[in-house]
Amino acid sequence: MIPHPETLSPSRAMLLVIDVQERLDAVMADGTHRPRLEALVDGFVALELPVVATEQYPKGLGPTLPALSGKLPKSPIEKMSFSCLRDADVLEAIEATRARQVVVTGIETHVCVLQTTLDLLHAGYQVQVPHDAVNSRRARDREWALHRLTAAGAVVTSTESVLFELVERAGTDTFRTISKLVRTIPVEP
């Protein structure tokens, strides 16, 4: 059987982690996104899939959270544009992965995540946004940004869905690794 064209494929997927920085993260509506972001990074690294991370104006917003930066396979790329695709270094890093499917995570949902996702869609990428791995200072801004992304053609999903979609089947070593990782994600209140 041929999988649905929106199904994530390990041969075509990458993870984009946007601006999970100390000063910015400290003012998010809550902290539920953090363990899910870490699980996504751990999962993509375990599956040996590309991960690109960014930092928006680190001199003002600080570095990437230490708990996350220690997991990243490469240092975050500094940017000034809200959309990652409007920064030449980030665009080059994304294109170098040769991925056509991008899982977008990070903060803030209604600014950098939104603008990046819209530009990725316009450039012909398939985009999935795990609703539980993005955040904003105000919960309503996050909620409405996710509605807008859905209307624009992004697939709004969950961290667990992304990881198991990439594994494709149970009973393998990869499945056991990802299954163990998923069990570490706290249940939302």
C-alpha cells in the first residue's frame, strides 16, 4: 500500500527548532512545550534525521535553553528575520538537508513559527507543527496561530504522532527506542 502523501517519511523529514531561548522561553504561557521539544530532538537524533535550530537575536534574548542545546547535533544558527526562510544561513541549512517535509517546533507560535511555516508552505515543503511542542506568551495567540496554520495547509499534529509516524512499525529496535522516549513525555494536565 502506498502511504498518504502527508505521512512523514524518514527519507524526507527534518526537524526545525525555532528560538527556544532563555529570555524568550521564560515568558511563555506555560512550560508544557519543553519536554516535548526535547523528545522531538532526541527522537530525530536517534533516527539519524536532520535537525536545524535557530536563535533570534541571542544578544538580546539569550542562548538556547541549556537542556535543549546539549541535545542538538549542531549549534543553533543566529538569525534576525522572524521567518527562518528569510535568513540566508538558515535557508541554506534547511536546503542542505534535502528534506521536503519539515516538522516545525519552537516559540513563539504566532510570530516566528507562523511566519516560517507560511514561507515553507509557499516554497513547496510539507509542514507538520506539533501543537504540544510550540508555545506563545499568550495561550490565545498560540491557539489562533495554529488555526491559521491549519487553514494555510500545515498539518497540526502532536509530538507522539510525529515520532511514531517516522518509526512506521512496531517490533523493531527503532520502535523500542522511540516508545521508551515517548513514555518519558509528561501527560498534559
